[in-house]
Amino acid sequence: MIPASLPGPISPAACPCPAFPRVACFGLCTIAFGLSRHFWLSAAILVAYGMCDGVSVVMRSTIMQLVTPDEMRGRVSSINGIFIGSSNELGAFYDGVMARLLGLVPAVVLGGCVTLGVVGITGWKAPKLRRLDLRELQ
């Protein structure tokens, strides 16, 4: 609803920042939600969680569309869709198993910590992606 209330289109290329801070924010929001004991605070955290996730999804798809050569774009988009769809299902299974083994709150907090770990390792191992400026891809 918030993007619908803003004047004009929102372009991910308007921000030179890579997706790493948004994904890290997603992980931090997950941890905060897992530790929150107040309904309204949890609701506000979930709003921030959704915003970070939405922005990172748009940025990832924009990067994929801008970097992929024209003749490969359809194939890459198809494979990307398969991986996203299957990762959601595998993630739901993993979440259920972890909640059963660790308990609900520890599983949620661990999920946020794993997200932060993946962001850190990816940023360390892929410096070119970490320094990516979307304005240079246009």
C-alpha cells in the first residue's frame, strides 16, 4: 500500500546501494520479531521485514534483468523462477524442522542469524557483487 501512495514509479536504480543492506535488514527484522513479546511491536517489525524483503526482491530481479544478455534472458528468468519456487518450499520445510527441534523462538532467531551470516559470507566472497552500482548497469 505504501508504494501505491507515493507519487511516480519507484526505480531500484535510483539507489546506488546494493541489496546487501536490505537483506541484512531482513535478517535483523527476523531476529527482532523472534525476540519481541509485544503484539504491536511485532506487527511493526513485520512491516519493516516485508519492506526490506520487497525491496531486495525488486533489486535482485532488476540486477538479473540488467546483467543477463538479451538472448539468454528468458531461460535465466525461467530457471530463476524454478529456484525461487523450490526455495520457498524447502525453506518452509526447514523452518518446520527447526521449530520442532529447537522451539519456535530459537528457530526464528537462528533463521535471522543465518541470514546475516549468508550476507556476510556473500559480501566477503563476492566483492564485485558487494560493490555493484545499479546505475552502472543501465
